Amino acid sequence: MNIGEASETTGLPAKTIRYYEDIKLVKPARAANGYRDYADADIHRLAFVQRSRSLGFTIEECRSLLSLYEDKERASSDVKDLALEKITEIDRKLKEIKSLRSTLKQLADHCHGDGRPDCPIINDIAGHMDK
């Protein structure tokens, strides 16, 4: 199938599919006319990468997951290790976001939000002490 059909089948934009080809995540055959010719295996790889990306995996992590997927003698513990590393990363990001929210909430709570120019939010961002 051509790139338009691959895009429609996977829900990925053609630009993303071309990018995945450029970085060698998928390697479609070329038809006699030079156009990309996506086989079912290519579509499956694209869907696999799309799902992996939606779970927060980076391109390099997707590359590792694809390699594990294709290795029929892989240990499931290798896949689980990648998932657990991603969970640890997500937990770290959640903690960071909660801290950012708390800081911003405190700043907003101390801002009068009126017509005066003094603003603890701006002062904090600028690195100034309360004025």
C-alpha cells in the first residue's frame, strides 16, 4: 500500500511515517515507480511504534522495544525492565509537576490580582524577593 493508505490505516500523518522511515524505524519496499510500498509488517511496526509512543516511550526506547518484539527468544524480564524504568521516569515527572503546581499556587494565592503593578508571580519569575 502507498503512504496515503498507510496513513489512513494507522492514523499516523504521512509526515510522521516519512520521519519514521528516515530514522529507520520502518523500511518500506519501493515499487517500480519509486513510491513507497508498505507491507502488512510495515503497518504493524508503525502501529507498534504509535502505541509505544502513546505510552510515553522515546524513539530510542521504541527502537529497543521493536528489537525485543522481533527477538522471539527475548526474556520477558527485559521488556518488563523497560516498562519499570518508564514508570520510574513518569513518577519522577509527576512529582516535579506537583511541586511546580504547588509553587505556582502559592504565588497565585499571594497575588492581589488587582490593578496595581506589584505582583509576586512576576517578582518570583524575575528572581526578586517580595517587594
